[in-house]
Amino acid sequence: MYQKNTKAGSVILVTIVSGLLTMGCNDSDSNDVVVKNVHEVSSAKQAQLETIAPLLDFESADQLSKIKFENVDTEFVTSGKGVTQGKQALALTLRAKDNYKTSFAFTPKDKWDWSNKGLFKVALDIANPLDMSAQIYVTVTDGKGQTHNRSVIVPKRSNDTYTIELAGGDLGMETGIRSNPIGANDPTTPVTWRWGVKQLDLSQIASIKISMTSLLHDRKLIIDNLRLIKGSEYGLDNLTGIVDKFGQNAKMEFPDKVHSLAELLANKQQEEKTLDGKLMADRSKFGGWKDGPRLEATGYFRTSKVDGQWSLVDPEGYLFSHMA
């Protein structure tokens, strides 16, 4: 691709975009996910989470009958960060490379009745031992067929408690933001709201399904301690002062965050040193990968399979990727 001289305005735009990305918009098959604070599931952290109803502890094989698997291999593990309580956890290999969709769903024999639990969240400890992040989609379904849909990125080599608010919190609050900022005192990672019915019929919860789609590589997750934990009301103070003067998340630190105008200008100057208006040495004039496989030059952009995988091909026959 072409490199062009940049101006402060474009640097600010990049800063704003990277700040927004840090709030949770990441590529689902990327090794280099921009990660917000990754929590470790420690004993001190677990102490902050008041369990009001255990659901599955994965301590016995008969619990697998309560889970429906789609293109998933399972095994119990007894050591490692994925084991957060008890003696073992459930390791899942999601065969995403050869299957468009992989999933596992918690499906009780009798529908869960959580109508008398007060304010609560569904919590699940998830570890990702691989060097690839994974985007998971969560669908909670009630007995009426209504669905509550969320999604979150599970960072590479991470171990965290993920939560789904089903009663209380900000479910009854319309702020114009699809998913509100995380509460300042929340030690978990909330799964981001996407669409559906926010307030399900809690007297008849039929299933909690976790799925992945359209990935190029298999994924592995280790899950433990599915339970309900005590929830709380959502404080309006979480909605104040959330964006700084550079358009970034003001309440979170992340790589390359700008803290001052001097730092922004210094970044601009450093970037301009690398931009000389010339093509990168390993790129064709169309942005293709000159050091990679070369196909027939047709004079047109097209798609073609290379080693069994689809790729974009530039007019000179070089493979390329396009990101927007």
C-alpha cells in the first residue's frame, strides 16, 4: 500500500479510533487484540463475587449430559489457570477451522427459575490458553423463545470471570449506548450487549448457548464454575467523564494511549519519520504481498484459493488483505 505524509488531524483520528477499539471492537480471528484490563481469577477476586446459586462445577462427568456440544471435543483438566474452584475444569477444543459454527449450550432438564433471585448475573470462569484471541457469542433463551444476545472477546492467554447481567444493572436504562461502560467496582468482564430482549422471563430460562463462527483456526477454552452471582444497580456516575479530550476511554489504560498534547505531537513526529511517500519494499503498487505466492496477473482484482484458503489477489497476481 502507499505511505503518505500524515498530519496531526489524522493522528488524532487514529488515536480516537484506537480508543474506541479498546472498548471492545476487535477482530475475531486476530492474534493481536487490543485488550482492556485482563483480570486474573484469583482467590481475592472470587471473594468479591457473592455466589447466590451454583449451576455447574464440572466436578463430575455426568454434568456433561446438561451441555449440548456442536463440533466441540471435551476433556477434564486438573491443573492450570483454568481450574478456579474444586479439583477440575472442563477443557473444550472448538473445531472452528473445519466448521462454520461451533458451540456449547447449558441446557437444564427442567428450565431454571431465577425469578426470585433479586439482582443477579450469570458468571462463568473462562481461560484461553492459546496465542489467539477468541470472540464468543452468548445467547440466553427463555421458555417463550425470547433471546438475549451478547458477545465478548476472550484475549489470548487470559483467565477471567465473564458475566451476563439478567436482572438489575443497566437493563432498564436507555442511554443511547449499546453497551454502557463497565462499573468502576466490577471485578468481572461483562459480556457486551448486542440485541434481543433485555428482560427475559426469568421464571423459565431454557438455555445459555456460547458459540463461535467463521474462524480460520481451532480454539481452546477452559471453563469452570458456572453460577449466579449477586448483582447491583448501575450507577449514573459510570456515564460521566468517560471520554478524554483526545476521544479515548478516560477510565482505562491501554497500549499507545495518549496522555498529553506533547505526547500526541511527539507521536506525530515519530510517525512522519517513517513515512516517505514511497511504496513499502515488500508491496506491489496495488498493495499486494510481493514476498508471498504470486498467481497469474490478470489486470483485475479478484479472489482465488491458495492452499485451500480464499484470498484476495491484486491485478499483478499478488495476494493482499483489505481492512476497513
